[in-house]
Amino acid sequence: ISTLKFLNNLLNAAANSVALNEPRLANSGGGFNPRGDIRSAQFIRELMKFGFEVAKVNPTVTTTGETVISEFLNTLWKGGDDRKGQGGLNQFFEGAKSGSDRVKLLGFGDRLVDAAQLLQGADLQAQKKDAKFLSQLLNLGSSYTALNPITAAGDQPLNFFLSTAYQLSNTRLTAQQLDSFLQSVTNPDVVLFANSDRLKTLNKITDVSLQGVKRSNEFISKTMGVALTGKGISLFNIKDYKGVKNQANPLALVGVERFINIVEKVEAVYKNDTPQEIITRLRRLYYPGDSGWNLINEITNQQAFAALLPNAPNSESDPLSPGLLAERKVYAAELGSLDKDAYAILTAKANENGKEDNPSPYLVIPERNEMIDIGHLLLTLDALLHPGSNAPYSDPYYNVPTIDPASWVADVGVGSVWLTLQQRGTSQEGTPINLKLSSGTPTKEEIDAYYKASAPEADILGDVDGFGLFDRFNNPGRKDQRFSTHLKRYYLQNDARFDIHTRWQTFANEFQAKPIEATFDADDLTEVAKQAWVSRINKFNNLFGDGKFSVSPGGLGRNPNWNWAYTGDMFERFSKYVQEQLKNERNP
């Protein structure tokens, strides 16, 4: 009787599904069209076969209260709100664009349900019969088939359950791979739902040059198969994808939700920290400065950031030695007690101009096609929260504000320094090895290359979001919120003007009240305003060119004859980019 009721509910939901009546609605003015799937004998036969496969499981309904649309098997099995059953079935079929595609999807769904019943994991025995779990497994299969996945000629078979079920129809192997995929996952249905959502986002990318990439089974498997912990799923960024094998460390590309989850764990471990202290603790993973510890290694780096941010809470009381100070930093063992993967993700190094050459990982927002440098975000925010620097920054000869070496001014200025030194036949340590000059005078393309190397979009977005988060901290009603709360409201929720949707307006407004009488809010900056910014950037360039931030007993070797001829070119590229983003933000 339960099976018959379920099949009846399934057929009724299909009859009222928009996705299954699209030809009728589109072509026949409301009358039934024989080409509609719901009038196809083959489709109905496959739909009933699919229903029998589900019914054989005798699903359990564990959801109490309101059932969401994505859990459509719950509704169809137990009865209830017909609209949710129809809506869920419609979502299941919406990615299949033809009758034959929908028939294939039903067969694929059969195999996924069968494979689920072969799961061996002790913690999956209840899940594999749960209607909620099966709904999310089927939704994931639907999102996968909507990508029309492909395997390139010569590729080796993947250890990927969706590919195995879809292309090889090997139910037992599918079950083994699904077992492995869900191993040690606390909430399998949440993980399946989150992955389904990621694949839907992937499918929205319209760039013609990326269509083959997003359909690649290898890419899809890597997108899904990284750092599965609750809702936190790291995601490869398709925009810079040149083949999965070129990605040195997949953990260095982390989703926003997962990063916020890790920040919450850091806050739990260091529960006595203020929000500002949490920011400094995280920032020092990438840009340290401790006024005296570990000076044998990376002495220049250590002292440079100690002098830049002396007012940040770089130290804390040493719990093992009362009366002494210890570095304020994130310790692997302490964070690992709450999340075994978190420290590895926080310390993963993204590819910027070379293999793992960036100090920090990148946040990835695929729906915006963005990567954001986490280190730049934290450094900018920490510098804005704790202004005031020591020598050499405060030296009247240089007079460099704290924020400039910590944010976009440095990103823009470094390209000018690299290009000038290369033109002189010298270079600094850290200059990307791929930056060359074909002749004594750089071409426009070569200037572009130097700018992109010193100020990649991920760095600039990190800088700008640092300003946006600082704007939130500056608001009296928000300044005492936890850092993780600021991140949630900024990246994941609409919060008036205090979120990512107004990042460029927030950034532009920061400059209106500054000594320089200029703002990026104008359509075109005046020549006076441009020159004011170029002069300010060149103060940083003098410092960088003289000593690369080093602090030595004898001071910096000052060169009064620096001529940074390309700072204007670099700033021009930056300001045009900002103005373009402003226009896009105002007129989405």
C-alpha cells in the first residue's frame, strides 16, 4: 500500500511539474502536447521504475516539522504538501533539457539509490534509508548531469562515485567510492546538499573558454573532493584553472563558509581574545612581527612587520611562564583539538606568480568568479585597526602611513619598483622570475605584466575587503561583534551598506576625508589628484627600493636619486579598475 501511495504521489507530482510540461507550455497555448514528457509512455515507464527502486528501500522519514523542497522524497513518501513534492521533483528535472536526458537522469537516479543501499560504513546504515539523505543524493546527481560531464580521451578512470555511476554503471564500485567520499562526515545529507549547490553554481559560468573545463570529470571531482567538513567545502576556482595537476595545494582555495567556520574554531580556542586580537592572531600566520622572537629565521620579515604594526596585540601573557610574553599566534595542536583540517587550510599557500608563492590561501566565491587573498584582507584590516608605526616608516625622510605598506599602495608601488630595477639591470629578491624586458623601454604589455604580478586581483580584493570590514568595525552598533560575525554579515548576508555588495563604494568613500583632496568616486580623477596619489605611492617606493623594509643597526641605505617613472602607469591601471568596479556596482 505504501508503494502504491508513493507511486501515485510521484505520478501526480510529475503531471504538475513545470519541467515535464515545458514543451506544452511553450508551444501549445496551454493544451497538452504529445511531445511533453508526461505524455511519453517511455518516460512514464522509466518514472515508475525509478519509483519502484525508491520504494524497495522502504525509506524512513526522519524530518520533523516543515519539510524543505529539496527533500522531495520525504513529501512524496509520507504525503503532505503537494506543492513541495512538485517543486522538489521540478528541481530534480530542471537541469535535464530533453526527454532523453530526463530518461537518462532517472536511470542514473536508480543506480545512485541502489548504490546507497550497498554502503558499508557503520555510521551510514541509518542514513542510506533516510528519505532526506536519498533526496540530497538524487539532487547531487541531478546537478552533476546538468553539467553534461565529459572525460577527456586518455584520462584514467577516477575514484569518483558520480562518474562511475554515470559512465560505467558499476553500482558496487559506486557504493565503495561513495563510502569513501562520506567517510568521517558528520552530516552526510548536508554535505550532499552543499555539493549539489556548488555544482549548480559551477553550471552558471557562461565564459565560452571555460565550458570544457567546468564539464571535466577531473575538475568536478576535485571541486567536490576537498576538505569535506560539515558545510565547509573548499572549491577550486575555475577562472584560473589550467588543469588540476597545476594546482599545487587544493587546500589553498577555500570557500567562504569553510573559512568562517575555521575562524569560529579559532575564536573558540582563544576565547579570551577580543575580536581585534583574533584578527592579529590570524594575520601573524602570514605577516609576522614579534619584536624579538625567532630572529634567526626571516629576520627581515619579522622586524619589518613588528615596526609596521607595533600597536597591534602581537604578544600575550605566556601561560607557561607567568610574567613573560609569548607570541600571539595560532598553534596547530590547539586548533587541531577542534578541527583536524583547519590549520592545514589556514597555512596553505596559494599560487600567485609561481608555485605556492603566496603566504596565505585564497577565499573563493565562485558565483562572483572571485578569489580573495586572505593575508591581504587581514593585514589591511589589522593596519586600519592599529595605526601608528615605528622607524623606518615613521622616519620623516620616508613618512609612510601604516596602511600604505599593508595594503593597495604597496601592491601598486611594488610593480613600479620591480620594473625600474629591471630596467637598470638589477632586481630584488622576490621579483617574479617570469618578468622580463624585451628592450630598454617597456612595452604596454610588459607594464601590464608587471602590474598584474605585483597587484593581482586577489590581492586588491583582499585589500578592499579589509577596508569594508574596517567600516563595519567602525560602526558603533557592530564594533564589538565577533570577527566571524563580521565575516558572515559581510560575505553571506545583506547588511545595508556594510557588505560585499557595496565594497567599492565603501572603499572609495574612505578617501574623501583624507588629506589628499581626491576620491575614487569621480568618473575621472583630476591630474592634481592623480599626481598626489603617485607622490604618496613613491614615498613607499623609496622605502621599498632602499631596503625592502629591512631594519638594520646602521639604518637603511638611502638613495635620494630614485626616479620611479612607471608609478603613474601602475596607478592608472589601478584607478581605472576601481572606477570600473564602482560603475558595475551601481548598475548591476
